[in-house]
Amino acid sequence: MAARKDLWTRDQLFVAIDLYCRTEFGKFDQSNPAIVRVSKLIGRTPSALAMKLSNLASLDKKITGSGRSGLTRSSDLDKIMWAEVHANWDMLAVESQRAMNAFIAKATAPASAIASAEVDNETAENYEGESRPVTALQRMKQSLFRETILSGYKSRCCMSNLAEPKLLIASHIVPWSGDKSNRLNPRNGLCLSALHDRAFDQGLITVTPDYLIKVSRRLLRQPKNGFLLEGILKLDGARIQ
């Protein structure tokens, strides 16, 4: 039997999974500009790429566990690569970028046709606590983590509901320097405003295993001025989104 010519390659799937992580569920539409742009690069139609993203959603426990579902025709290779990625998130960042670079090199359109991921001041931090400059690879990984977290939380702070992307941080639950194996794992991330990210990092607020916000006793004992009360204190006992 002749091999099918329409089968997805690993490189196409690396790019598709990367795009899936960066795209909010419910926006897997063939008219989505990002889907149109990427589909042209990887040699697929926008409808085929949109369908692939919906098939990937059926493998995503975050989606299926919430009662939602994607399409149910994921391939054996989809399942294999989905498992590979979840076992090694760094691999996705590296391999998807390598694959995208290869597709760009083959394309007739200039590389500038690809909208590069926006890297804000957060990515300039050296999460390893070292003084050497942040490398391009680090920026790429941090950009993937940020976009994955923001898409998962619909670009809103899970504590305050703030929806201004320039004030949102993809915050690590276990710090970047604390667990190398989970640096890019989206289950190790919260979407927080700059204020709540700082408070979380300093131990002034935390989140319990049942998703409740707890404010430190030291803050709760402070005089309840307006900003502190509205910004942090009133969140004590609330549930994150």
C-alpha cells in the first residue's frame, strides 16, 4: 500500500503544538491571522491547521477535564508527540523553533513575514540568578512560557482579573531556578499582574492546593489603607480563576 502523502510530519506537528500552546481555546478558527500565517509556512491549509489544533485539544487534560472537548481524530503521531512534549517542555521550545526556522528558509516570503513573539521586560530577567546576559534561547523559551500561560488564563490575572497584557506576568509557581525540568511546564505557571506577581514571589500571598488565595498574616495585621485593601487584602480566601 502506498504511503499517504497528506500525513503530517514531526516538524509540522512541532510547530502546530507550539501554536496550540500560544492560542486561546475557542480561537482555533481558519480565519485566525496566526493560523493563516503559520499554515502558509508549513504547507498546510488554514482549515487543516485549525482542525489539527482542535484535534490536539482532545488530548489536553486541561480542556477535557473542564468539560470541554476538541475534535476526536487525533493521529497516533499526535498522541506520541503530545506525550513527548509533556515529558520535556524544553524540547518543544527548541524543536518548534528549529522547525520554524527550516520552514522559513524554504519559504519564498521573507522571514519578516513571520510575526515574532513579543518579548517584554520580563524576559530580560536572568532567572538562573547569574550575571551573564540572557541568551536568545532563554528568551525563546521564556516567550513560549509567557504566551502559553497568558492564553491559558485568557490574558487575565487569575487573582485580580486585570486584562492589560503589558501589566501581566507569567509567574512560575516553583521558581525558574528551582526546578529545571518544569521551567516551561504550563502547570507550573500563574498569570498574575505585576503587583500580585511581586507579592507572590515575596511570600506575601500564596495559593492553596484547592486554589484559594491566602494573604500573609503580616499583611493582614497592617493598617488597612485603601490601596492595600483593594489590591491584596480583600483577596484573602478568594478563589483564583
